Amino acid sequence: MLADSSNDLNWTVLLPVVAGGLAVWYMLPSTKRRPMVFGALAGLIALAGLAAFLVSGFGEKIPQTVEAGLFFGFSGLAVVFATLMITGRNPARSALSFAIVVLSTCGLFLLLAAPFLMAATIVIYAGAIIVTFLFVIMLSQQEGPSNADLRSRDPDLAVVAGFVLLAALLVGLERVYDWRNVDSAIAHAQSLADAEQVNGDYLSPLPPMENMGNPIPLTKKAEEFLGEMRTALGRVKVAAPRTADDRRLTDHRLVQEIENAITGLEMWAFKHHDVEAIHTNCETIAKGLTRLKNLRNGSATFEDVVRSEHGEVKTIGNGPKQLPAANVSAIGRTLFSDYLLAIELAGTLLLVATVGAIAIARRERKTS
Amino acid sequence: MISLPHYLAVGAVLFVLGLIGFLTRRNLILMFLSAELMLQGVALNFVAFSRAHGNLHGQVFALFIIAVAACEAGIALAMFLMLYRKKRSLDISLWQALRDPGVEETRDTVPLPAEPKEEPLPVLATSGIEPARKERDYA
């Protein structure tokens, strides 16, 4: 899906990535003493850039609701304290920062309608795991400056690698979830299909009599229109096998129809002022793109999917996708029906880990 | 409503920060905390997908992540205690004899900066006559 799309890169992704990389690099422990002000400044710029990217990047307007406020608050807290955690010189403080990261993530879980998971994470992570960490930190306390806390291994390379990965992830997310150019293409095609009279800018001027045999060039506006349609089609097209037993027949047929309509516009309709053909072709393009877009973002389902002969295929209904309100009982039902074996294995794993931890940490006593 | 990609982006940021922490820090405990931070980012992704698809499988996966993280924490912390008893330090570079063949040894050439000297506590100047001390008072 990504290979075919040629929409421009959203450069707002650069600000959070570059500023964040600088901030983390600057704040990582090193033998040089650095004033923390610059690191904090770069970190603030990066946070603001990330917020701007989240607000504008995915093409949907964020409503000004309490949910949005809580989302930005919790994720900001999580990111800030995660940075403080990985850059801290004092392991005990890092562990406490991690506790705050876990609590903020729990807030996000609550926003995502997962109250049981939120409670479990608070109890197990913030309660048990971090307290164990603090015990170990206490048991292995070191006096004075130590190599472990005041030096880092290859901070330049690690920061570059990490933030290149982050940029790739953010750009990938944007390419997958940003439907703006498809939407505008659909609107454009629909406006042409609905227009009583086609705007003269789209139509090639008829050649004078003596040039009758030569090919007629397209106008600039028409070429732009066709390019926009091709980009949008590339965005919704999936590189799928095109054999006869392809299960996504609708899909393939739609793509072919749109391609034929674009070719028809290019070869005939715009050049020969065929308003009827322009209307039908644009109608086909708009309808096909809308249908393909709904298939891609999951708001519609395939109609003629071939069911397997081994029984009914589970389908997700067409209605609004909602989680059950009784979260705990629903999770319990899922765990003990779909994941029964997995949960038994997880229990066994916990038991084995307990035995192993005791066996490892046991102090060998000399019996003499 | 905040849509799926926003949560995925936050999860990606947490994951990348954890990755950087794991690669750069030399304290065993910090490295382990960074790994847990990566797991948090992944769990956030799972829960966000669970919400987007309208079923609970993502949340179940996040629960399994928590279970595995608890096992990891138990075992790893026990191992850290053993390692600390052997070398009296949590520095991972002390164990670099275990590295792959062909990898260069890490040598710390630049000395660590000196600890900033703490200001001595203020001492009151003696004035007046010192009272006579009697040994038996302390007995």
C-alpha cells in the first residue's frame, strides 16, 4: 500500500524528531558536565512539535473535549518522565520516574476503555515490579561516582538509530492513516461528475483543421486532475495477487474500473469534449474510490469473500465497533474460552520463574 | 474521539525512548527498566488496537505482556543481585569478557568528573568561658 502512494512528506515530523534527539543526546550521562537548561529547552521544543504533529498529522480534526485534554496530558507526562528515566544519573529516581510513566500509561488505558488492565497494571507494575526494583537498588547501593551511572555507551549512534526509527514509524503511521488526499480526490471527481457544464480549463482546445491527424494534448488542469486520481488510486490499491482465485474480487474489479475510467478520460473525454463520458467516468471514479477507502479503513466489509469450506468464517459486524461495557467479565470470558491454554501456560511460566528466581538468588552457605 | 494513530504514535515514542535507554545506559537496572519501557509502548499499541477493532484480544495480549514482564523482573533482579555480589558493581562493562569475538573492548579513557565538594556545615565560633567538664557525667 505504501509503495504506490506518492503523497508529499509532512515535514512537521522533523521538528519533534530532531529536537527530541538533541535533547536526549544532550541529557544522557557523559563525562562532560553540561548545563541542563539547553536539554530542557530542546525537550520542550520537541514536545511542542510532537503535539503539533499529533494535532495536524493524521488529517482528522481533534475535538476540544475532556478526552483530548486527558490524552495530551497523560501522553505528555509519559514522554517527559520516560526521558527523565533514561537520562537520570540516580537509579532510584529513574525507577520512580518509571512509576510515573506506568501511571500515565494507565490513564491512557482508561481512556481506551480498559479499566481492568489499568488496575492490573497499577497493582503489578507500579506496585510490585517497581518496589522490587527499589529493593534491588537499595541492596546494591554504591558509594560515590560510578562508571555505571555517569557514562553511556555510544550515545551518538544510539540516539541517531532510535530517532531515525521514530521518524520512520511516525511517517509510516501518517501514510497509512492520513486519508486527506483520497478525500480531496473523491470530492474533486464528484464535483466534476455533478457539474452541469464542464469547466473549459479541463477540455483540450479543438485543433485547427490542418492539424487534424496529430495527437491532441491534454490541458494542464486535466493532467493535474488525472495525476490526483492516480495518486489516490495508488493510495487505496493493495499489492494483492491478481489470479483468478483472488478472494478480493470486488477489490480487483473496482481498481480495474477506476483505471479504465481514468484512461477513458485521458484518451477520449477531455480531448473530444464528451461531457456525457466525463460525467460517467468521474462518477465511477468517485464511487470506486469511496468504496475502496471504506474497505481499507475498516468501515466496510467485503461482500463476496469466499467462505472457507471448514465452516463459518467469523466476521466482524457492520455496525459500530464497540467494546462490551462490562469489561472485567468480558475479559474473563475471553481469557477462559479463547485463551484457556495460553493462560495455563502463563501460570506455569510464573511458577517456573518464581522457582528459578529463588534458586538463583539463594546465597551459598559454606557448611563447616 | 482521539483516533487510533494518536495512541500508536505515543506508543512509538515510548518504545524508541526505551530502545535508546537500553542501548546507551550501562547500569544493569537502568537497562532493564528501559526494556520495561519498551514493553509499555507495545502494550499501549495492543490496547489501542483492541479499542479500534472492538474486541478484547488486544487487552488479553497486554495482560500476557504484564505476566511475562513480572516473570522477567523476578528472574532478572535475582540475577542482578548475583552479579553485584561477584563484582560489587552494576556496571555492565565489567562483564565484557562475555562479548562476541571480534568486538572491541570498551575502555574508559576520560576520567570521571570529581564529585562536587559539599559545603562543610557551619561551625559556631567559640565564645565565653568553656564550662568545666566532669568525667563522671558521661559515665
